[in-house]
Amino acid sequence: IGWTKMIRAYPYREYSIQSFDGLTLRAKFYELEPGAPIELMFHGYRGNAERDLSGGVERCFKLGHSALLIDHRGSGFSDGNTITFGILEKRDCRDWIDFAVKEFGEYSRLILTGISMGAATVMMVAGQPLPPQVQYVLADCGYISPKEIISKVMAEMHLPPKLFYPFAKAAARLFGHFDLDGDSPMEAMGRCTVPVVFAHGDTDDFVPYDMSVRLHEACISPQKKLVTIH
């Protein structure tokens, strides 16, 4: 609550972009000072930028960074009704990168930061060729694939994943027009060349800590680090 009050009292600029499929996506920019590195910050599943990332603004400022808090499609102030576990959000993320380079200039320094589904999103983007302005990725408690995290939740609900996951995949394609198996952070880490910092709490009971361990092992970037929060 304190972090939320802090950023509501702090000056910000509002930005919006159009997604590839016609949605208006929105963000708020909290500038520490002109020319400071900028973290493009992405929240978790069924969250929103203010709720999940208010504390991240304070952390950014302490590190000398500015922060662009982005509402995913179907969340917060952005348009849309469907959350796609990072599959379509990665395309939005890439559009935000292009916007940031254009808005803040060719000498801008960008950091892709995500929590949970946001971490999955930035990791999947990191498997693509990125402009030189992207300095590194910070992935906090990300999952290895949409299928793995959905199957875990199904099992906890006593729904056999082998039986029910195909229905979830079919519903995603039919109603959301996306493929749950279309990409994954694990696959992307096998293509990633930008530096990645993985962070995860070792008693996380929703996204298992072991997922970040496996992602760190799979990452082929020459610069990578796993930070364990006890």
C-alpha cells in the first residue's frame, strides 16, 4: 500500500501503443532523470502494473533507473479480454521495446524486467534478435512454459493434466486465437544471447524455484546469473 501511495504521488507520463491485433496498450513512465537506464516492467498473471510493480519503482530509483510500468493486454488500463501466458504478450513487449527506442532515443539503455508471467514474457522476447539498446533481462520467478504452469495448477485442483490440458489448449486456440505451445521461456533460453539475471524465492509455492534453476541451466547467454532469495 505504501509503494502504491508513493507512485500515485510521484509525477509520471502516460503512454500508449497499438498492438498487432488492434488493442490499445497503456503504460506509465516514472523518470528518475533524463538519460537514466529505463526498466520496461511487466506484471504477473491477472495482476496489473500498479499492484505488482509499485515497489519496483522504488527499487529502480535506488539503482539509478527510470521505470516504464506496462499493463499487459487484458489487464489494468490496457484493452483486451484474453491473457495468453506470455504467448501474445511477447509480441506486445517487442512493440514496447521499439516504442522506447523511438521515444527515448538511439542512445537509450533498456532493461526488460518481469515478474512471474511478466518474466516468462521477457524471457520469450529474449529468444529473439533485439536492438542494441536492450542491456539485459531481469526475470523474477518465471515459469518454464505455459503448459508446465497450467499443468501444475490443474494437478493442485485434482484435475489430471494429461486429460484436461488438451481442453485448455483447444479453448485458447478457439476463443483466444493463440497456441499455448507456440513458444516457451525454456525454448527461448536456448536462443538467448543477451545477459539474463534470474531471481527466485526458494520457497515459492506457486511457481516452483526449480523452474528458474532449469531456465538458468538452459540459457546459452555468455552472461547469466541465478539469484536465490531465501
